[in-house]
Amino acid sequence: MSAKKTAKVKSELELWLAEELRDLWLDGQLKRLYDVRDGYREDDGSWWPIYPGRMWRPDFCWIEERLVVEIEGGSWSGGRHTRGQGFEDDCHKYNTLTLAGWMVLRFTSAMLFDGTAGAMILMALAKEE
């Protein structure tokens, strides 16, 4: 993990997953940590545009493997990801990235806490080896 300052985490769920990924890396299950967190590169803190002309900020991203991980907060409380325009915008973003060759994995809080997210991320990265 980079010793440089990283972008501010937008949510507690993203912080939780960042720690889970760090633990998987320390345990040797994850070969390397993500390249991008909340739209910014981990190595130098610079903005990293995932798609030309868009200001999309992936929660986590592995560039070489073309893997994007998104945390869908508020799924039971009517959060932005599940309401009208937010849902429409997310569908557009995920479909556009998929058509551009990215694998997009989406997780709810329950999937983070029960280990599903970590296991699926490991599977996706193993698939790309």
C-alpha cells in the first residue's frame, strides 16, 4: 500500500472494504492492492479518469485487470443508488464501463460484512491472471 496520502473515503463502507482488502493483501491472498480509490491513484494521488469525458469516480479499481468495484450504500434506506436519477446514472455508468471492457462488481453492505465482496474480488482477480 502506498505511504502517500490517499483520497478521502466517501463512506464508512468504503473504509471497511479498504481495510478488508488490506487484510487480504497482508495475508497473501491478494497479490496487490487496488490502483485507484475514489477516483484517485494510490501511487501519486492524482485524479484518474476511468472513461474519457466523464468524471466518474470508481470506489476501487485495478487498472491492469480492468476491474471496478462499487459499494452500493443505502440499499435498505432509500440511498442515492436506489432512487430515481441516482439509479439511472449508475446503470448508465456501469453499462458504459462494461461495454468498454471493464468488469464491474457491485456490493451492498451485507455483501461486505458476510465476506461475499472479498471472495468475489479475489475470484475476479484470479480470473485475470
